[in-house]
Amino acid sequence: MWTFLQRFLLRLCDGAIVVVDVVEGVCAQTKVVLKQVWLEHIRPVLVLNKIDRLIIEMKMQPLDAYVRMVQLLEQMNAQVAELFTVDVMSKKENITDSSSGLEEADDSNIYFTPEQGNVVFASAADGWGFSLQDFARMFSSKLGLREEELQRSLWGDNYFNTKTKTVTAGAQEKAKKPLFVQVVLENLWSVYDSVVIRKDKIMTEKIVQNLQLQINPRDLKHSDPKVQIHAILSKWLPLSDTVLRMVCEKLPCPSYMSEARAEKLMSSLSKPFELLPEATQQLKTAFVACSSSDDAPTIAFVSKMMVVDRHCLPKNKVRLLSSEDIALRRQQVREKLAQFTMKQEQGDNVAVQEQQVKSEDVLEDGPIFIAFARVFSGTLKRGQELYVLGPKYDPGATIDNSVEPSGALKDLKAGQYVTRAKIGDLYLLMGRELECLESVPAGNVVGIGGLEEHILKSGTLSSSLACPAFTELSQMVMPIVRVAVEPARPCEMPELIKGLKLLNQADPCVQVVLQESGEHVLITAGEVHLQRCLQDLEECYAKIQINASQPIVPFRETIMAPLEPISTSNAGRVQIETPGKRFSMRLRAVSLPEEITNVLEKNVEVIKTMPQIQGPGHLDQTEEEIETNKKLGLQWRSKITKLHHRLNHVFGMNGWGDNAADRILSFGPRRCGPNVLLNYTPITLPCLWNKNPTDIVFERVTLECLNSVINGFQLATLAGPICEEPLHGVAFIIEDIAIAVDQLAPLSHGEDGDSNHNGQSQQQCRSFSGQIMSAVKDGCRRSFTNQPQRLMAAMYNCSIQVSGEVVGKIYAILSRRHGKILEGDLEEGSASFSIAAVLPVVESFDLANEIRKQTSGLASHQLTFSHWEVIDIDPFWVPTTDEELELYGDKGDSINRAHVYMNSVRRRKGLAVSEKVVEFAEKQRTLSRKV
């Protein structure tokens, strides 16, 4: 199963074993796994699991099962081909002939093909697994073929010609059974038929004798056929040996690392490998060489912090005492007894002494953190001092003398990301057991103690400050579900805070936020993840009883698209003024097309870097830093230019006119969101894309007022008028702006000799800036409310595999939860349906229990975050027309889903809720008193 924590271990791996259920097929999580493996440049191998279900549950014939596995391999390779195509096209982006890039690229070793040995057919429940090499070795002498030739021909449209004793192509055309069915599946099916289905004891003993297996007689005589089949097949085709052989032969060894993977580890999206300092680029040879010599730099990456009970550490385990240990303890007891007698004779306080002795023997309780890391270069030794590099560390901006030897993570100041730590105990991870080590060479995975004060979730250990910090893994799971937690007893609040810190450090997917109201909010990736975090918090970290609120799901606020063209629409126009009428502005709110919103959401990182790239640099930069920043600026400017052209193109396609992107003053909220502030006034204002004419000099008053307008726009988009949720896909157009420069000039430029007048002028300027921000915020909210308002809900992609007899119940469940069915088809060669749907996140809670109860366990589902979708219901709707009054009545008793969501959010935030305390007050509700 692909869990939230396993994703963060990919950075330490050289290969990945992708396990796919042959019954359920390629699911949503399978695609996520393949994408993450491809992005990390990790070589995958495939295990087709649960083949026994095709025999026992689905009762397939060998030929049908073969067709099913062929289709499954085609689906997996189609996903790999899609990733390969996207990768090649992104590298050939500036070349007009995109097809030439695909023709030149080498894709011979990226697909899953059984002939190459990177596919294993298995049943983990019954303990067996095989590759084509196993059956080629068993049947090559019987068929009179060489082992290599039989392995190449065993999979595919080939059959064995008994007359010519050769392998011939065209089995489907000549209505022959494929060789894989003849040699492999029919033998496997016959074993299951004899042992599990017919339970033929005589035939079972004959199979064991023919295969020359040494089986425990107790297992053969067992009444459960599953025990018998497991004992036979695990001896004949052991799964562990097959998978281990495939890993050793097909996955790269730790000492081999490709240059592309080394550059991937060292570089980031904001700073590619070519722009790293020269000393940093030279470390690439250390990564590729993976040398453990003393001359090689020590480099290790900590992927996550594991929580281990102190009693599980090797030094705290109870072990058998040897004769030397017993003699040593006797000597220690004699010495303590002699000291005790001497103190008693001297009249000292014996009770205090005994209490101190007992306190030394008591083991401190509670969990301890062990860093899960991999050594990429050098040798990691116990007691070694290394630099701990945070995720934001830049090797070109740190001086060796600026690192304090004893500094911890909590002692770092703003802009500091490096500490120096001493390596504690080193542990060999043997499943659940830990074994102490003195040193670990390069290429190994190790547990490191003593780093909990230096690493929060992940970090880089290095003996050189030239080493870059390893880039964080791209998030495939968006934290969307949040709850507010509090202790059941208010006096246990310190334990809760300590437990939240431990949980935040142990789980990379968890976010812990302290809100302004004082609430501790836990943000998780889903309902199952939330339940796991709350359980760990109560049982492991805080060890107190915790009260959690109902799950909180964020919403977005938007407006509907106008029916009229953007140039002629007059809806939503608002005129605003500040007190004193020194500043006035006319603006309106318009819905952004979906294409523009998608472009903005995909280029958030580019928008975030725009102020840094286009702003002035630091004056104290060295020549090397200036040159590096210049190269980095050129690269990011190309991305900004591409975004600018893309926005102009999309704006023009949707009827906004040419060069509409040049009118953008700001993005929001947080200056990188999917909302825009546009300038449609005759006044020329500073351009966001740094394309201001050189002959125009902007006055200081204009720049200050524009800054206040942008800040007011940011406040308005951060909290909308419906329920104080962020806006999404809204454009605020400034049509006219008027600034009384004559009245503002004395406020901006006071006389030099009058310091009191200057202070008073600055105070008035700050007050006027706040007035503009407040007026713009109120104006944006008013223009928003003048348009048709809607809520947007977060949506899950829901992938369901269900048996045919309960498909109707699944449709009913999704309909009750306001889900939408995208497709539902019968899977070829099986009796199960594959349903794809979208489901609101707010309606997804307790979905697993309901599906389990309604379908009796005949359905399984997977949820992944998809997108934001508009709830096409006005949250303030009431019946007004004659038809609506006739259909819904005067009170509109039908449930307005958007109104329910809005009231729940407003009630949680302490806002006014439009609900009646007493319904149907004309009816008598009194009850007779019983005497």
C-alpha cells in the first residue's frame, strides 16, 4: 500500500518495486506511484500480485487470465509512455518539430516486459512468485530448447509446435494456446484445482512427489487447503527468492548513480545545477563515485524522523548476563554497601542518598527520535561533527565562520539555516530491531541518534558547506482536511503542545498551525490520515485524552461569468472614496475564465519569484554572486516572459482584448493566487511585468497610493464576503482613479527644519494609507456581492472497483453525497466494474464505513485530491417568482446545500448566521404535565 510516509523514503532509494493487483488493475494510487518514481529518476520493477484470486474467486480459465495480465501490462506501459513523452516534450520545448525529440530519445529500457526479467507474477498470500527465467530453466530440457531462447519466447503471441519441436509466432491467428499458457498457467491452475478446489489428497501427494519437494507431513495433512497450497507453492516457487533475484539483477546497486539523478538531488526548481557554485558542482563526482574513503566528503540525507520507544534501543534492552557481568555487578553492590555503611556511621542523610541512587536506575520514559538517512558519500562515524543543512540552505550565501558550533534549530536567527551537530549512536535497521554500529560506509541506509534538536522533518548532513541542501520531495498529496484539537483536561495543555511538536516532526505530511484565536489546528491529507494522526497523538506522543472538532474543509468564493461581453458589461460597478474625498476609485468585479485560472495555478512558483527577479539586488554581493544571480535571473525571466505571452494569448481567446496581461497590477491573495487586479484607467501605472516606459517618471504619491490599493486588494481576496474564505477566479477591474495630489503633497514632503511637522505629516500619511486600504477592501467586497455569488468546494477523484451485483448501491451512495459519475465500465475479462467519479471533500467523511456496510465488502475505493468546483446554487437563494413559490412554497423548505455549507463555516468562525431560532412559532409546542 502506498502510504503518506513511504513517499518520503523515495529520496533514499535506487529502485522501486511497484505492486499491482491483477484484479483491481491500474488504480489512481498506481499512477501516483509511477509519476513519483519517474520524477525521482528511480528504476522500477513490477510485481503482478494476487493471481490466486483469478483462479479461486473469479474462476478464470488460464487463457482468460493471460489476456487479463497482457492488458494490465499494456496499461502500465501506457502510463510509463505518457510520462516519457511529457519529459521529452518539456526538454524539446523550444524546438518547433516536437516529434524529432521523441524519435531520438531512447525508450528501450523503460517499459515493463517479462522477457527482460523486470516483471514477477506472484501471490503474496500463498507465498509464491516466479519470473520467466524460473520456468525457462525448468522446461528448457523437456522442450528441447535453450534456456535463453525459451525465456525470450515464453511471453508473447508464440506457441510450441509439437511436430517441429520449435516455437512459432502467430498463436492467436492459428487459434493456438500461447506458450505462456501452455507451460506456466496450465500447470499452476492444475495445482490449485487439485489442492484447493477438488481437495484431492492422492493428486496432492503425487504433485509433491513429481516436484521433488520436502514438505512437512503436518502441513500436507492439514484440513485447511490454504495451508497446503502455501506449503507446496512456497517450496516450489519461493516468492522471496524470486523478488530478491530480480532486485539484484535489474535494479542498480548503491555504488552506481546516474548523473541525471545526482543533478536531481543537488538542484532545485529555483536554482538549476548549472547555476550552482563551482565548488558545489564539483561534489557531483562524489555523488556518482559513492566512495567511502577518508578523502571523500561525508554527505548524508535525512528523509524523515522516526519515533522509537526508548526501551527498544539496544542499550536499554534486557539481555542475559554473562559470568563476567555477574561478577562485576557483585563488585559494584559491595562497593555501594561499603559506602552506605560509611555514610551511616558519619550520620549523613541516608534517605536522600538512597533516593538519588534509585533515580539513576530509573530509565527515562517517552519516545526518542532516530533520523532515517542514507549515506551518499564518505563514511559516517559515531561522534563525528557535521554540518546540518536546512531545506532553504544556499551554498553560495553562507560563510564558514557564521556557523555556531553548539547551535541548535531553535537558536537559529532569521536567514540562518545551518547548525553543527555531533553524530550520536548509529543503528542498523533490522526490521523492528536496532543494532549499534560504529561507522557506516557510503551507499547504506542507517538510523542516526542525537539529531532531534537539529532537524525538524528532513535535512542534509555534510562535512562541507559547499554541499547543497537536498530538495524537498514534490507533494503529491495536498493537505486539505483540518481539525482543531484541545485536551480533555485544560491543565494538560503543555502535554498537548509537546505532543503536537513531536507529531509535526515525525510525520512529513502533517501541518500544525496555531491560529490567532489560540486554537491548535491539525492539517492532514485525508480522513484516514487524520484518524491515524489523532490515534498517534493520544497513544504515543501526548498520551492524554484529546477532544477534536469536526473535520474542517476549506472552501473558495467566486462569482459567475457575466452573460454580456467584458467590454459592455456594467454589472458590479462600485464607486469608492476615502474620507475627505482625497482619493476616489471606480471598480467592478468580473469572473475570470477557467483557462486563465488554470494558467495562474500552474505557475505559482514563477509568480512568487517575479518580485525577487525583477527587483534590485543587494549592494554587498560578490562578483561571483552577481554573475550567478544574473544567470538565474535570465532563466527565470524567460519563464516570466513565457507566462506573460501565455496570459496574453488566453486573455485574447476569451474576449478580453489584446495585451490584457499588461494591465495586471497584482495577483492575489498573497501576491500569487488565482485572482488579478487590472488597470483599465487612462492613467499609466507601474507595470507588473517591468515594461514601464523610460520617459515616464511616477510620482511618489502615486506609488504610495498604488501600494495601498494593492494591499487592500490582497485583504479582499484573502477573505471574501460570503464566509471569509479566499476568493478564486475573480478579476477586479479599476476603471477610474483620482488622487488629489495638491492636498497630498504637504503630507508627503514636510519642511526640513520642522521635525514636529514631519512627524505629524508621516502620521497623516500612514492614516491616509490605511483609509485607502480599507476603502479598496470594502469596494472589492461590494463589487463582489453585486455579482452572482457562488461557493467552490474541494473535490476528490474517486476510483471504485466494485462487484457487478452491488453497482446500484455504489451509485446511490455517491448520489446521496452529491458526487458525479464520470464513467463506469465493466472490466474486460472480469465481473467487476471500474467507476470513476468526483466527490466533494466535505461529503467524503465516513465514506469507507458506508461503502463497507452497503456492499458487504465487495467494493474498494481510493480518493485523491482533484480540483476546485463551483457549487451551482446561490447560497442566498429564496423563492421569489410565481413558479418558485408554487414549487417550493413561501419558506423554501428544500435544502440549499450551498447555504448549509456557508452557515457551517460562518458559525465556526463566529460570524452572523441567517437562521431562525424558532421555526413555526404559530404551532403550540406545550406538553401536558404528568402528575
